[in-house]
Amino acid sequence: MTERPLGAQISHYLKSRGVDVIFGIPGVHNQELYRGIEEAGITHILGRHEQGVGFMADGYARASGKPGVAYVITGPGVCNIMTPMGQAYSDSVPMLVISSCLDETAFRRGQLHQMLDQECAARTVCEWSETAQSHTAAYGLLERSFEEFAAKRPRPKHIQVPISVLEAKAPDFPPRRPLVISAAKEDNAISKVADMLKNAKRPLFVLGGGACNADVTRLLENCNAAVFTTFAGRGLVPPTYPYFWGSFLSRPETKAAVAVADLVIVLGSELAEVDLWRDHLGHTAPMVRVDIDTEVLSDAQNAEVRIAMRVEDFVPAILKKVSASSHASEWEVQDFMRDRSLWRAEADRVYSGIIPAIEAVQTAMPEEALIYSDMTQFAYLAKEVWDMPLPGRWHHPFGFGTLGYALPAAIGGSVARPDLPVVAIAGDYGFQYTLPELGVAVELGLSLPILIWDNKKLKAIKDSMVGAQIAPNAVEALNPDFSALAEAYGAFAARPKTVKQLEGALSNAFKAGKPTLIHLLVEDLINNLSNS
């Protein structure tokens, strides 16, 4: 038995669970958490702001498949990381936030970093927030976190530990148990779905982010099925698949296409507002839902068959019962080509003039790249018209919709996958939310291209105001000289004006040895995209 202060023991526990990297900012309240980091063999990455820390942990988790872990201080540290926690909750990202807290708040007032109810505040944006009043409770809550990451829909958790408990000596944590893995097998339901597929003449699949670990191509081909992917499911289906409707579900016109199906199977998607931008998918046929979240299975889409299991378990199970279809598909290939062309034109009308720039970036992007985007018009449109070659490679703050996500999340992704090219795409306004994290990327020597889509305004908000007949107000702000700013941090900078220059800037950035801010001034690109 090795007795250490609990703060040090926590790092040793995390190492035993495979945690190699912790993102955080130390302070006098949480310094005990830092006592054991090096001894445990964990790398710590210092953020510039807890919001950036949280997004780094998020980006790391999405790229690695392992929980992203963050250490923050009492009070403002917890408040600052709540936005990334809310984003991680919305997008099913495994994140563990460990903070200090005050020993007593009911009687004493005016203490440093004091909040009225820190545990409750954090609980509003994560799956659960609990206080460990002893080393036994801390070990138990840590164990619970990792078991739930493995067995349930992954979502962020918050554990806070009073300062005196962090400082107190604690025995070794108990030997870790094997993680609980859900082994649910819905054999009867799977057989029922197989029969439904065999009888369907116009089956339609909708694939979400929860399907990214499943190989669905053979299932689609066996069933001659039509398919949509949500934004999070992009890359699961090759664009050459003949009955592929792309990721256009948010287009209102797709509701009529869905209504033609005689069977709808939704794999790993909650069909959230940001997937559909309407209340109902539009189906009139029976629906099958497969998801690990029982709350999703009982939603207002009213699926007739609901199967609580992982999609990567469901697909091979159903394939054992569904061989290649013996009847001809009633889907017509030309309909899919026509519909995708129409929906693309509609998207282009909404975000006029951006598609040529997206195509330029897409041409220059390595196929295996990990892309982290921010809330910006470039990304809004790209999610519809840019067919990803691989699943799980484009990460975006989908549900919570936070600004400032791209840069720190891309830093986390770069740390998790140094073997892959990683790119950040942000708007000129959102980039400035977490701009100081550029210093972290420089310190780490990351060959990280950072594309800034600069239209000199909050263009999406301006367009929305105009559409609502509101005089545009507070939608333009003074931008800095982005190139000079990058160089002040010790990063490289480029301002390409043609496709060829953009391709060259990206190629150089991937091997630069430090980040490169690639300033895409909209007026430059629109005027020069046709040049070689």
C-alpha cells in the first residue's frame, strides 16, 4: 500500500485507466491534483483559458475514442469550462472534469472563488456532477465514470473534491475492475427487423454519429436501401453509392423524399433539431430505431421497433439474417442524382458564393485529415455539400453550437492523433473567442493549419436579421491583422488568393513544425478562385 495525498492518487488512478494526457490550468485551490501528474507518467497540457481546456479535452476524446480529462479550479474554473461541458453533452463526447471545491460554503461567506452551489451549476451541463467528501467516494466516482463511458452513451461528468480532502493522505485505490460492457442482444427484435427488410421495396436508412464504428455498406447493398447521413454520420457511405441522398436532411424538401420509403431504419441518431430543423423526419412508413440511449428510443418520432444496443453490434447481427435482396429495388438512381443536385442548389442559394471556396479547400485537403470546425457559414454549408471520404473525421459543435470550438479542439485532436493531418476551420469572429490557445499550439510544435474564413462580420446573424426584417445591428466588429497576430505568437501566416496558393499553403502547413494561420479573406477568394 502506497499512501499519498488524494490529489496525487487521483492522477495515479487515471493512469491505471489509460489516461495519458490531462488538459488543465493549475491554481492554489487545485494544486494538489498536480502533485502526482509527473510521477504517474501523465502529460499535462496547459491551456490559456478553461474554455479552451475543455474544448481541447473534447477534441482529444473525439480523435482518440478515450475520455478527455481536464483539471480546473474552484469557482471561475468550473464556470469557464461549463460551455465545453455543455457541448460535450450535446455531442455525446466522453469528458471527465475534475475540480477542487471549498470545504464549507453554508456558513462562511466571501471566500476565494466561492459559488452558491458549484456542484449544481455544473450539473446543468453534464450527465452528473458529484462531490467526493472522502477518498473512498473519489475512487468510487472515478470508477463509475469510466464504467459509464464504456457501457452507456458517453457524456461528460464532473467530480469535485474539497481542498482539505485533496490534501489529506489516502491509501491506494482498490484494484480496478474490468469495465462493464453492455452485452444486450435483442435477437427477437433483430429477427423482426430482418423480416421487415426482406419485405420492403423502398427501405431507407438514416445513419448518425452513433453508427461511425459500424461497417454499414454491405447492409445497404444487400437491401438495395436508400440512405441519408446526418452531419455526424458523414463518411459512412461512399458518394458513389447509387441510392445515396447525402447529408441534406436539414433541407425542408427532404421530408417528401423520406415519405416515399416503405421502411425507415435509423441507426445511431437522435434526429435532433440540428439534424432536421423540423419536428418530424417525415416518414409515413414503420420506423426502426437502434441506439444505446433509451431516451432517444422513446422520443416523438414514435418508432414501432426500438432496439437498445450499439450500432456496431446490431449491423453484424442483422447481416447474418439479411442476405442480398432477391427482388429489384423500386428506387431509381436518377432520382437521387436529381434530388442531390436540387438540394445542393438550394443550399447554395442560402449561402451564396461559398461553394467554390469549399471545393477549393476540399481539393487541397488530405483524405485522412481530421477537421475541426467552428460555428461559421463555411462549415454550415460544407457539412451539406462536402462528402467525407471517411467517417468520424469532421468534428463540429453540433448541438450546443458554441463559438471558439475549432482551434482548441483541433489542438486536442493533434495531441491524440499525431499520425494524422489535423485542420481547424473557424470564422473571423468565432476564432477570437479562444484565440490565446494559439500559444498552446506553438508551444507544442503542432503542424496545424488554421483556416480563418473572414467575411468581416457575423454574416449568418446578419442574414437572419434581414430575413426577420430587423435592421442589422451589432454584427460587425473590428478585426485584427490576423497574419501579424499569428506571427506575434510565433506561428506562421499565409493569405492565399487562388486555389493553387491555398493548396500550397495547406501542404506547407502540414509539415511546418508549428501552426500556420491561413487567412481566407472572402473577397480575395471570390475574385480569384478561377485563377490557377
